[in-house]
Amino acid sequence: LILHIGTHKTGSTALQHFLSANGEELSEYGFYYASPAGEFNLNSIANAILLDRQDKFKYFLLEKLRKAEQNGAHTIIASSENLYAMARYLTRFNAEKTSAMVLAKERILIERLRAAVPAHVECHVLCYVR
């Protein structure tokens, strides 16, 4: 699994559109782009991590792993901006007042994400920053 965490304004949306539009060509090289049906990125599924629903994220990945294996793929690519600075998104809804509170929440969210990736999956995180 290559988990692309695109920070805003680093070309993530362009990359996601490219991966989504070129799924068939990528599969010829053993890559499978994982996104929900009718969507070009993983943002809606990534939001499950924020809402303490990592089971939804995990089941999505397991389903995509099965599909990738059926297609002969050796690598799954998933991309979302919502996996970057996750606590910042939550602070819009909650009342964390200090940086320490936000960082503590970020650690919890990162652990949720880690726990949502099935243990048998080798995961590489790719994050572009600006």
C-alpha cells in the first residue's frame, strides 16, 4: 500500500485525477488505485478515521486488496488530503484550545490510521509538503 497524504496546494488533486483516469493503464503495471465508487480520492473514507470509525477505513482497504489481487496488482495506491493535519479538521468541530491539545489529538488520530491498516499489509506513506 502506498498511502499518499497530500498537503493542500501540492498538486494532490491533479495526481488523484490522473490516477483515477488512468486506472486501466496503471493495472497493466501492477498498480491499483483505490478510491470509492464515483470518487477520485479517498477523502470520504479518510474522514472515517476522524470520526473514530477506523473499521470503515480498514474494511475499505481489505475490499480493495481483494480487488487488486483479482486484477493481478502488487501495489495499491490511495490518496487523501484529509489524512494531513487531521486534528486541524476536528478543531473546527471541537473546542481544543491549546496546541498541546491539538498535538495530543493528532497522535490519537495517527494511531487510529495505523490501526486501520491491516497488519499483513506493507504500508509506505508518501507525503508532499509545501
